[in-house]
Amino acid sequence: MALDDAIEIINLNKIYAASGKSPEKKALDNINLNIPKGSIFGLLGPNGAGKSTLINILAGLVSKSSGQVRVWESDLDEDARHVKASIGIVPQEINFDPFFTPAKILDLQAGFFGVPKAERQTEDLLELVGLSDKAHAYTRGLSGGMRRRLMMAKAMVHNPPILVLDEPTAGVDVELRQQLWANVRKLNEGGVTILLTTHYLEEAQEMCDTIAIINHGRIIAHDDTSSLLRTIESKEIRFILDRDMSEIPKRLEAFNPQQQDKRTLSILYTPSEHPVGEFIDVLQKAGYFIKDISTEESDLEDVFLQMTRKV
């Protein structure tokens, strides 16, 4: 395991045995992943792709069928206790006693991890997630966003170097989502490695350094975010012309051109196969002067859809 990797996964497989009418299912198929220390790593995939199975194996809730998992330089098979101590999990579901206060919940959670009272950081964690003023209020009175932030603090009571966020902003409005991400950035700036699963692709695009896409239990893409965006096969280019276009030149018909208005023409093309100059030449030979050119940049949703449709 490289010293700069927080998590290393080698040839990981998980097979759920047949049960009743349900056939055997291979949930993870030869997964290989390296998650660098100090990074914000995005794990994306459609429902049922294997994200939760992978996270549950890391958390010690599901047993792997084969393969190797190393977390913070400890092997899951040889030192499961240290692996669990190295990870804090923020699940999708909010789960704590509504009649306890945030301070009490964090204190109890620290006790479960064997953190001595003198070393507990309850006040610091509540301040970190912006809940100092709610330390002694019953959690049943907290807003949804506050409860999400409390879940983050709860996952950090044993000071793990890795924080796993499983769909942390599902069902949260835009303002609260931004607050939660501010907390994530703060934790990451403090040296915590973040593993994130999310359905909000624009969120992953903005937050993550590196992204892996999983589908049908297999990793189908794994690269830094900017490189993934460059793998998109098609791109849109838009031309604004000097006069109304009476008809689209025939040489452009193969590119599904769209007239947004009488003087604006958009074309979907593959940069590696057709240089922009090819379209400019056609338009100029047709007698048009090009006043402006703009391109529509690829986003992570385009990459995600292209990758998952191929499998």
C-alpha cells in the first residue's frame, strides 16, 4: 500500500448467495481503487450499482467474498478494529435518539469507541458543525440541516482520518446543502480524507478531486475530475452569423444542426474527429460571416450518462 493512500482496494468481490427465489448476485466485481490521503473522492453510480455494498464492507457491516482492503495502512483481514477506528461513517438515514441532546449523543458515541472522557472533543465538534448553541437542546427540535450536521459530528467523535459521506445532502434544500459542504471543506482542510457518494452530479463536480464511477458492481471510470470531463465524446458549438440563415448548408446536416433563431446555429460534434475549422469553412463558403463562436462545456452529468450507458 502506498503511504500516500488512505484506502487501497484490490480485486474486491462480493457475491450474495441465492436465497429463496432470488438468484445469486455479484454485487462487486473485481473492484480496484486507490483513494489518496487528504482528497475529496467521489464514488458515483446509479441505484444498485454497488456503492452501498462497498461502503458497508469498509465499515465492517458486510463481509467481502474475496480481495484485499487496506485502510490507513491496516489490512481489513488482519486488523479490522484499526480499520473501523480509521473511518467515520455518515449514513443516509438520520439515526439518533430524539430525546437526547447533541452533547449527550456525541459523548455517548465517543464512549462506544472507547475514547476516554478527558480526550473527548464534544464542544469542539459542535463548534465545528455550527451547533454550539444547540448543545443542550433536544435533537427532536433541530431542523433537518442541523441533524445532518450533527451526524457529521457524530462520525468524527473518535477523530478518524477518513470520513465517508453516503448521500449526505439527499432531501436537503439548496441553502442547507451549501452549509453542509462548507463543513466538509473545513474538515478536508484540516486533513480529513473524504469519501463521498452522491446523486447530485454538479455537487461532485464542484467538490471532488477524483471520481470513480461504478455500475453493475464494476468500476467503469476512475480519474481526476478534470480528466473525466475531457473524456466526453461530444461537444456543442454555437455560431452567431451576420445575417439570417435561409437554409442550413448540406455539409452540416450530418451533425444534427439546430437553429436556435434565424442567426444562431448550434452543432453537436466530436472534437477528435472534426476540427472547428471544418464548420467555419463550410459557413464561410456558404457566404456567412461569423460574428461570434461559443462552446458548451461538458459537465459531469454528460460523462456519467455516457459511461453508464456503455455498460
